[in-house]
Amino acid sequence: MLKVIVLFFLFIVSSCTYNELITGCTDPTASNYDSSATIDNDLCILDLCLSEPSFLECVKPIIDNNCVSCHSYGGDAGFLLLTDYNFIIEAQNSGYDIVNSINTSMPKGGLMPQENINIIEKWFDNGAQNN
């Protein structure tokens, strides 16, 4: 009987497969699609973001993931809030050059990918609409 239990246990254990959880962009239409990703990380960059970036779909996710940890209440750079559209426009209109800062020294953990910088720059060049 013990042999049957051991064989059954070995059969069950050996037949199970481990599905590794890999985060990344799971949208095949995005420029940063990751075919090995099993969990979407909400950081997909759609081709539309490269040509006509909208604030909500393209710019805000980049700023939320790269800037807000410091540029929020209680953050290291809380003196300059970038938590929503109005704060971003207010900072830009008051003379703070967001694109220049991103290109030269931000974020704190290192410069963000050039593709993200291009999206933010294009958004400003297109009039920085709240869309």
C-alpha cells in the first residue's frame, strides 16, 4: 500500500507544471510587447502614444511610474507636485521645464527610457492637452 501512495504522489508531483509569473506588456499591438509576460504591468506603449500621445493613456502612466514617488505630498521633491494634470501644467507654465529635467537629471533612480521621454516631449509639443 505504501508503494501505491508513493507512486501516486510522485505521479501527481511530476505531472504538475510551474507557470512562472512574468510581468510585462501583454498587449501585442504595443511597441514594448513582451511575449513572455504572463501578467500585464499596465505599462504598454501603444503606437498612438508615439505619434499623438494622450495624457490619460500615455503620459500619466509614465509620470505615475517614474515621477510621482518623489513629486507628491511627502515625497523628496514634494515642493513640485506632478500628481495630476493641473499640477503638471502649472509647473510647466511657471517656468519649470519638465522635459529638460527628465532629459538631464530625473528621475532619481536614473533617466527613464528614451521612448518615455519622447512621448512626454511629443505631448508637450502637441499642446499638452488633458485628453
